[in-house]
Amino acid sequence: MTVSTEVGTRLAAFAEAVGPTGPVAVVGGRTRWDLGGAPTEGTRLVTAPVGVVDYQPQEMTIRVGAGTTVADLNQVLADAGQRCALPDRGGTVGGALAVGQNDIDLLGRGRVRDAALQIDYISAEGRVVTAGGPTVKNVSGFNLPKALVGSLGTLGLFGEVILRTNPAPATVRWLHAERAEPLPVFEALLRPAAVLFDGQAVWVKLEGHTVDVDAESRALEALASFREVEGPPPLPPHRWSVTPADALRAATLPGQGERFVAAIGVGLLFADCPQPARPADLAARQVADRMKQLFDPSCRLNPGRRP
Amino acid sequence: MTDELEDELRRALPATQVRGSRIRRRRGSDAGRSRVRTDSAERALLRRDASVFDGGVAGPVCFPETAAEVQAIVRIANAHGRAIVPRGAGTGLAGGAIPLGAPIVIALTRMNRILEVDTINRVAWVEPGVINLDLSKYLRPMGYHFAPDPSSQQVCTIGGNLANNSGGPHCLAYGVTDTHIIATEVVLPSGDIVMLGGLDPEPDGLDLRGAFVGGEGTLGIATKIAVRLTKNPPAVRTLLLSFGHVADAANTVSAVIAAGIVPAAMEVMDQRITIAVENYVHAGYPIDAAAVLLAEVEGLEGGVQIDADRIGEIGRAHGATDVRLAASDRERALLWKGRKTAFGAIAQIKPDYYLHDTVVPRAKLAEVLAQVYEIADRHELLVMNVFHAGDGNLHPLLIFDGREPGVLDRVHEAGAEIVRASLAAGGVLSGEHGIGVEKQAYMSEQFSDDDLDHQNRLRQSFDPHCRSNPGKVIPMGHSCADIQALRRVPTGVWG
């Protein structure tokens, strides 16, 4: 997977493909294509560079083309005993960052927004711009990668990114109890990777040293009848973002439908029905609109989409 | 004009009231005292921060107690075309809080209440003037702490941590401040009050919360902050490894990470600083070692023991002459006290120091450290190294006596070479101190014109007229509006 070409060459070629004029969007795996609105008709579609550019496991960083699939990225990381925060849902690295949605086990894996150390993107002017820096710790200048993650490509089109990686845990174990109280389960554990609750049953993902996973498994046995399972339950189709407190009382939230799975301690909720629109903070909206206007005055990047 | 400004500010901030608190009453009391100070002594105090940089000129100094008062000050400043500079404890080392252009200084130290601890949402709402260590001490009996722990944590504020996206030894495993700020109420430079982020994991819209963190006071003023609560680990092991060579300590750090272990902290001190620290705190640091590595692992008992054993083995394989495990909480606390007071300890040697802050890839630590010693020698300066080795975050301390003619020039020249050596090794300008005025001139060496132009666009999204902490972070050539804000100063009035 490692690509040997010069770092700048592929970015320059991508910048040329994006060009300085006309509506343009990057197409990745199309797994979240309609999120925030599909690109308007007549938008030119381009693809981002593909492949691992540089991987230094001991630095806990990897530089990849944004067009690389998350599956390919994960394979390279797994071969070196590492992983990262990006969820594998059949899409690309650039897509996962542009969408910014977390995996259900974000308590173990980390948040997507914290994974992007550096983003090299193509600006609305067709120029290569670097946000952030290559090291795991960096406060040189403003926190521009944070504005980019979750922006749906409306501020810049991602070409290459440097991601923070982490050691993969020695042991991963999913446990399931048909009936359990989710809060005592969550509070009994030091750092569970996930605690899921569907109103009756609880699923727990434990990970780390085997001895620790064993100890936490034993602690859970005191709370309910847990048994080991393959993985999480199937998730209902619609993703909600609520407070952890609301996730605990998910059954009483209006409009979520018959079935739900809530990520306890996090606030992600998967439900039968879409989340009702949430009131926007108008002053925040003004800042976001000004940012869009400053970064993309002609609204040529992913027109029709709004994060 | 000036009298009018003062009058308006005084009307907005009537003399001190004694406030109640839901959880914690603010400390100290100076009831009846004006909260708008214009006397030269008070303003002179706030001309500087903890950096070596001088040249600040403070305008009126305001001590608001509520977001509404901060908002009123910002609106008055706007009406008078004056810049504002927010200020916490003034512990910044990059000159970020220095008032340039006689701005209205908004000192947030009176907004120091812990408003709410919400364990269900794993969050504490605090005002920006809450001191970092006070918060963790308050949370500890509840089983939680605030993970970022800068060395200045006994005095620095959460608002300052947010503005600088501060780090600290334990950010290796837990992440820097950004990771631990969930939401923040902000008074924008326009005077509007906005909530950025939220208690839910994926708020709608752009991540303006993330963009705001690390803004160094140029994007607005945080008036209420939701910080993430981190559960206290049941088991902790603190190891002290001694080495005959600094490079061995640095290479051990790389090897630990390569072995798949991410300790809570990995800190290296060279012999010079170790001696100074040991004379200061008597923690039992070995003064004959060329370098020591302080490594800490946290978590559940079983895994912690495995990691501690493995770190010891890796250290020995890389030349550690001694591996010591802190035998008690007291010994552990003493070792950390030594590490965190290292900068105070050097006062025994010379009266002044300049603390640098760059990051290099871990694999380049030994190589860049060798360059740091060579650079200091060439400039006839004493250098000590104490740093967050796990993050590759170097902190060379150049030690000097400011009364010596010409020494500050040599300090700055050596500093510039250290910064450039770090960049040449694939590193970055700052790991946790920020840019402020200190590293503005170097920004062009890490970033292209296009990169800086886009950082300035982010700035202008929050502050179109560049009136919040003007003259910081972005080099002047890329931030024309700052020049206008600075020129608008009524010269001579506040000098």
C-alpha cells in the first residue's frame, strides 16, 4: 500500500484536478453522500489521492491520501498492531473526516475530531493549504483541522491527512446481558470502549490487557448475567446525538420510534426515526456562515451541502 | 474620550459585590473596590506575562464577574474602537497576554466559580478563572479529575488552558486541553454571546468549539466552560529510570511507544536540571545520572503491573543504570513535585531563564537534543533539558543573568537556532505554549503564505475587525486588520 511518489506531486495533481473555478466535490465511497444535502446538479466530481504515504508506528502517526479506504488504512495499521479512531463503514479516510461521525466504541478508539493532526486540502482558489502539523502534539497557530473535520468538504477538499494512531488492545471482548441497568454497568468500569443499551439489554465492549478485561468481566458478573458475544447488536438506521443523560432515558425521548440502541456515557443514539431538528444558536451560525464565506466566497466547494 | 470610556466601564462594572455560589464561593474579598482600574501601578502589573517579552501597554483593567459584564465591556470597547485582551493568571510563556496597543484588559480572575459537577454527563461547568489544580482537587473525592496538568497548574486557569490548548505531562495518554473541553460559552468580539459545542457528542454544524480552543484570546472570551471529567485510575505506578547518556533516555521513550505502551506520562530531565531539582525538593533523584526518565502508568492493577515491568525491561535494554519504582504515594508525589517545580529550581543557579517549547518526532529526540547542547555551548549559554519526552515535546531552558550585557541577544539567537533545528527535524513550533508574540516571526518557517492566509480567515470568522488580542499569533504581513486595530490606539493617552 505504501506509495513511493513525492508527497507534493500527488497533492499538486489533485489541486490541478480541483482547479480554481466551477462547482466541485470529492467523491469517496458515497456511504454518506446525502448527509447535509447531496451536491447540486452540475457539480464536477473529483477523487482524492489514494495510498499510504508514510507510516511511522513508533511516532503513532500515519500519512495517507484522503481517497484511501478506511478498510485499507485499518489493514496497514493492524499489521503493525495499531488502530485509529476512524469508523470503517465502507468509505474513505477523507469521507470519514469530512463527515466526522464517531464509531460506537469511541470511548476506546477515540474521537474522529481528535484523530486528524494535519490536513492538506485544496482551497476554493485551487491552492494546496496545510492545516495543523505532523506531530502528536502541536499548538502552532490556530486549530484549523477542527473546523475542517465534519465540514462536509465545504471549506476545503481533503487531499492528504496525517492521523494519530494508537496501539491496538491485546484483548477485545463483547459481553451481553439480557437485562441490566446501564448506568451501574458504566460506572463499574474504568474505561469501557462501549456500553450499549436498548431499553432492556446491555452490551459492553471491554479492551486492553487480558488480565484487565478478565477483571472487568468479573466486576460485571456482580451486576447482571453477562455472557460473551461476537459483537454489538444491529443498529437502527437513524443516528441521534443527545446528552449522555438523555441517552440513559432514551425510551422516553419523543420521536425515536420503537427500537433504539443508546451509547451510554457518550450520547450517541441509533433509532428507527430521524432525530428532530435541533434549535441552532444563531450567533454560532453567523460565525459558521462567515467562515464559509471567507473560505469559499463563490460557494464552489460541495455546493448544496451544509454541515 | 478617555474619561468617557472610563465612566462607561465603571457604570458597567459597579464596585465589588459579594456573590453567592451554587458550589464554591470565590476566594478573597475586596468589597467596595472599583473593578475598573486605571492607575499606573495596576496597569504596569499587567503589562507582562510570565514570558521574557516586554513592550505591553495596558489600557483600563477590568475585573468582570459575569458573562453579561464581559459582554458590556466588549461592547463599550467596540463603541470606542478599542482593542480588548483577555487575561487569566498571566502564566503564559509566549507573550500571548501582553497588551499591545493599550487595549482594555479583561482580567477573568474573579470569574472563578466551579458552577456544577454533573457526573451523569461526566462534565463540570466552570468559570474561566478557576485554577487548574483547584478543579482537580475539588473533583478528586468524587472520583474524577481534569486531565490536562500543565506545570503551572497551581496558578494557571482553565480559561488560560483553553486559550492555549495547554498540555502537561499527563497529556501523553489523555490528550491536550482540546480533548477535554466539551462546550464553552463565549463572548465574541462582536459582543454577541454564543455557545460553542455541546454536551452531546456530535453537535450540528462546524466544530467551532474545536476551532476556538487554542485561539490565544484572539477569537473571543470564554465565560463558562464545560470540561470533561476523567475517572481516577485505581492503580498507578511511577518509575524513575537513570541513564548514563541523555540519548539512552530518549531512545527508551521511543522504544516504549514502539512496544505498544502509551504510559500516562514520560518525562525526561538531564543531569543539570536533576541536580537543581534534587537540591530544591530532596525527592531522591539521582544526581549522578546523565538523565532520568520519569514514567507513569495508570489503569487497572493487572495491566499497570505488566506495563511497569515492561518499561523497566525496555529501559534496561537501552542502558538504564537503575530502575526504581516509587514505593508510596508520598514518594510518587515528591517525584512529581520535583518535575513540576523544575523551573523554579533553577533560580539557585541564575536569576533568569528562557523556556523554549518545540515538538520533534520521537525518533529524532536524541539527535535534536545533541544539537540543543551544541547550540547553547556555541552561544556560551547554560542549557538544561526537562521535557515531555513521550510527546517529543522539548523544553530547553536557557539560563542566564539578564544583567549581563548582551546576554539576551545571545539567548534569542540560540533560541532561534533551537526552533529551526526542531523544524528541520520534521517538528513544529510549539507543543503547548502557543505562538503569542514569541513565535510569530517563525510562523512563516512552518507554514506557507496560503496556510497563514487560511489561519487568518479562521481568525476573521470570529473577529472580523481583529480587535480581540491584536498583534498575536498570525504574523503582521498576513493580518492587515490587526495593524489597523493597533494603529487606532490613542497614542500617549495610556503610555
